[in-house]
Amino acid sequence: MVREKIDIVATLGPSTQNLISDLLDAGATAFRLNCSHLTMEQFREWLRKIDAISVQREQHIPVWLDLQGAKIRIGELIQPIMVNEGARVTFVFNAKQEDERIPLPHKEIFDTIVKGDEISIDDGRVILTSEIIRDNSFTAIVTTGGQLNSFKGFNKAHYHDYLREISPRDLAFINATYNISSIGYAISFVQTPDELELIRKYTHNRPVICKIERLRTFSRLIDLALLSDGLWLCRGDLGVEANIYNLFEFEKIFIQNLNKIDKPYLIAGQVLEHMVRNSQPSRSEVAHLGYLIENGFHGAVLSDETAIGDDPVKAVQFCDRFFHHLQSIHIQK
């Protein structure tokens, strides 16, 4: 079941500063702004650019604001930090880095962490195990090395926090945009209908997408789909929590549930990750993306592929051409 209309949501970032129109020409149907990585001034500048292109092209351009919700992120680093396997890293309760320790502005983590907890950062690109616990800091040993960057996602095994109130930062982005007709909101880590109802109180009937990133969400997929304007299956954080070996099973459960109702759902998270630094996706990425589109997905969200990739336009072009290819095959059948 290949859809007649397949969406390509391209994330804007450092690699796309002057490419908005080119991305639209390549096939992008909407843009995503990850507010966790933007200052308010940077955010407003992106909106100004998009608005100017919209007027120039006489085209309505949908923009999804990706809000943090209940997602936990490390704080602002002085500069990227490479950590190697076997190294010890100390996390401290702080919003910005002041010394060699890594800032983590989430007191609830320091209140609940115990020795031996597995920690995943940036969708599992860096993995650590906690060793020494203090009141407002803890030290962990690196088991999978990699680069730490500001504001990347932080996951602790078996930790689940619910959205009890909108953060001041998320609320500032909502208040700055709810009266713009092209804006919608993609909310991270929504797990229950109550959380969605809380968000709806502030978004003034603008479209709201639920990002599916927690195992607990799978028992409420239909409820969340009916109450939202669509779902994104985000495999980065989900793959960390579900264990990467189980990710395929949860994709199947997602498809079986969402094919029952008429709401759009998109795949997100390392869709064409190989194209961040290469001119083509891997064969396995192409095969799996084709499988998902054949099974009813309404499109894909490109993240690093466009935000920080070497050739964002080529990544969007590939998606667009591949989706049209799948549609032509489906018509011939």
C-alpha cells in the first residue's frame, strides 16, 4: 500500500543555511526546526528566511517545531568532546559547562541514578555505565566511545518521566508561533493521552505530532493517534530503550496498529544516515525504507542527513526519486 502523497520533512540546520528553496525544488514537502539546538534569535531568523521564500515562491511551506517535551538532554558544552572507551566522565547538575565535567540540567536524574545504570547519549552513539554517585554529580565509565555535543539526548535505562508541565523554553517557542498558519508542533517523548491534552491547552488548535520514542507508548498508540494530528516513529531513542535487537518487532507493531486508522505517520531516525557523509544511502537503508513505504508509512523525516549532512539537497532528491519510483511500481500493479 503505497500512498498517493508521500511527505519528506527536511530538518534545517548548519548545512542548509541558504538551501531552503533548493530543498523545496528537490522534493521537500515540509521543514523541521529542532528547537533544542536553537537560540530564540536563530529560530526567528529561520522563520524569516522561510517566510521570505514562501512569499517569493507564492507557496505555503509547512514547518514543524520539534519541542523537547519530557526528553532529557545534556547541557551546553564549551566545545565538542571526544570520549574514548575506558575513559571516565563526570556529569554535574548544571546547564552550561564550566570545567571538565559534563553539564546535565535534570535534577531528577541525579535523584534516581544508581551504580551500574547504563547511560546512552545521542541515540546510542556514546554509551556509559555509572560508577560513583554523589549528590549533584556522578562519574561513569565509557563503554562505547564517540563525540559528545551540546544538547544531545540523554537516556538512562529504565527511567521514565512524564510531561507534567510545559517547560518555559518550549512555551516560549509556542507563544512565538501559534498564530502562524504554517506552524505545527512535534512533541518528544509523549507517552499518554493526558500529556497530549496538556500540550493542546497551549497550542491554540495548531497541528500536533506525537513522536513515538518510548516502549510504554505502544499500549496507547491508537489513543495518541486519534488525539493528535499524526505520529512520527523515532527510532533513535526508541532503539536505545527497546534494545536495538527488538526494534524491528516494534516497527511491525506500529504498522499493525496505525493501518487501522486514517492518520499520517512518518519514519524518523537514521533514515538515510549513510548520506550524512556519502553521496548515496546504503543498500540496506534503501531496502528498509522501501519496506516501510510499501507498508503504509506516509513519508520520512530527514534529520542529520539535511541538518549537518555534506549534501542535504542530494539526500532529499534521493528520497523524492525513490518515493516516485515506488509509486510508479504500485500503479503498474
